[in-house]
Amino acid sequence: MNNVGIVVKSLDNAISFFTEIGLTLEGRAMVEGEWAGRVTGLGNQSVEVAMLVTPDGHSRLELSQFLTPDIISDHRTSPVNSLGYLRVMFRVDNLDELLIRLEKHGGAIVGDVVNYENIYKLCYIRGTEGLLIGLAEQLGNKTTTDILENNE
């Protein structure tokens, strides 16, 4: 996988939020014109994009702010059982401390912070602009892969 793309209203706010989680901004650029619209099916478009990379360097998050055409749909406040893309999950260090920092960027816990099988402390939050984000702090050496392999 190369990256996950998220459309936002404010690129600056989204960059601040995701850099607080630990991602690093690789760059920003304008993507515009008829050629770009041929890829997306939107016709002539103007989009500012920012590419962020995870701390391990293996994954990227592409944030897009459409200037034209206008946004026609908003899925950010859909519940977690809605069809389509659910959320992006990040493994983080010190979840409790991060949640305090993310509150300053509009982050709010959706339900509770839970302990999953003494493997992860995790939660869902509504982050900047109401985006659904998963956060998981690994508690030991086991991972969910260990559990999935044992259940086969």
C-alpha cells in the first residue's frame, strides 16, 4: 500500500493534528487542471495536497483540500458501522498523554479507552474535522497477528 487519502476542509489544521500523532510532513503541492480531473472523474479541479509519512517510514497519509469543484458529500460524522472506509488506525506510544495533546486539536474520544487482551490499549477518536481515527498503544510483545494465527 502506498497511502491512504483523506479529504479535509482545512489542510493546515489536518497537518497539525496528524503531526501531533507523530507523522512527518513530506511536502505540499497543488494538483490542478484537466489531467487531474481525468483521474478522479471530476473534470477541471484544483486541489492542494499534503503527504505525511508515519514514523517507521512505511506508510503515508495523503490529505487533500479541494478548492474546486465544491465538496458535495460529507461522511465525517457517520457512525462506525457505516458502509465504506471506516477509519485510519495508528499505533502510538503513551496513549493517555497523546489524548491530552489531541484535545487541543479538537480530538474527542468516541467511546472508551479499552484494554484489548492485554495486547493494546485502544480507542476511537473524532479528530480534526470529525474524522474517525483509531489509536492503539501496544502493551507487550504480542500483536493481534498472534491472536489471529491462534484462531485459525
